[in-house]
Amino acid sequence: MFSFHPVKHIATGEGGAVTTNRKDLYDKVALFRTHGITKDPALLEKNDGGWTTEIASAKDPDSPCGFRWRVSIAEIESDGPFSSFPGIERDLLLLSGSGMELDINDAPAIRMERRFQHIHFAGEDRVMCRLLAGPTRDFNVMCDRSSTHAEVPARPLIGTMLVFAEPGASWLVHVLGGSCVFRGNEQSIAAESGDTTLIESTAHQRIVIEGSGELILVKFTQHAPD
């Protein structure tokens, strides 16, 4: 956030907020925000089928569910229906476990058993989950379709990868395994397995990601409300 504090150029608080009274430093600091492995217990939600841990979200009181987008990791422990989220688009990637079958509305069952297998569906769809052989761990992306679009690729990182930051878009990068370093705008930040980094920029910039491991990248693009 930008601050008009008269003395300190950069200040940080226990919650991780960064403030500065210099616009040039603000542009640099605002580029990367990292969420570490340790999660706030308040973000761990119990549901009928297991647990959900929120990784990051963009709050919006005008959205049907109170956010423009939300990313979480879910542990599904039992068969049952998915919660309904009208007005929300959803993406799910299988991270671990033997997999599941999903019945979506009246369509034939979809079998998900490959790591990083991806499915997209509407939040208001009727979804019934049947586990194949024990719990699964899944990466969940939700966004308000009236204002936000999400792209969700998962890929290995070997060497160097480029991400192009731009106004009106946010990149969320979750490190599933290994480690990496983000470089851009004369700054760098390191991330390890379990870390999540949010990249936002007020200008077009090229971000270099270097390292070795597995990443899930989510690009959120804002558009005018429907």
C-alpha cells in the first residue's frame, strides 16, 4: 500500500503489509507479494467432505461470494456433493491421491486420476464427488465471472520461465515442489515448496522465474462487469 508517512521510506507490520512514502519504492515493492507455508488457522475451513485452506483471494463485497477470485487447497476425505457457488467459475486440479469421479449435472461421470488433471465447471453446477481409493488433495480456483477470467496452467520449471505482468492482470504462482527465484523491476524474491507468490504491476513488465520444480500458475484478468 502507498503511505504518506513523513519519515520511514518502507515499513512492515506483523500481517505482512508493506507501506512506503516513495512512489518509486512502491512500484518495486508492490510487484511481488509472497504467502508462506504457514497458514492462518482462520483460513482453514471444515466442510462436509474435508478441509479447505485459503491461499490467497481478492476481496470484493459486491461479488456474489465476497471475492473477485479465490485460490485454495482442499483435502477431500469423503464422497458427497460440492458446495454451490452461483455466479462463480471454478477450476480444479488434482494434486495427490488416487483420484475421484465427478458427476456434473446430467453429463457422464468424469474420472480424475492423473496428477495435475484439470477440470473447469460453473459454481452453480450440481457436482457429486466419489473418491476412487481414499482422500485427495486438490488445487481450487474460483473467480467471479462478471468481472474476472482465470487461466490455470500447471507445468514443470527447468531453468528459466517468463511471465509478462501487465495492468489489469494478476499472476499467482504456487510452488508445488522445488524452489525458484522471481526477478523483475530491479528486485528478486525466493520461493520454496508450499509458497505462493502474487505478481501485480501497474506497467508492462517481464518477470523471470528461475529454478527447478513444479509450479501452478494462475492468470487473473479483470474485465468490465457484465
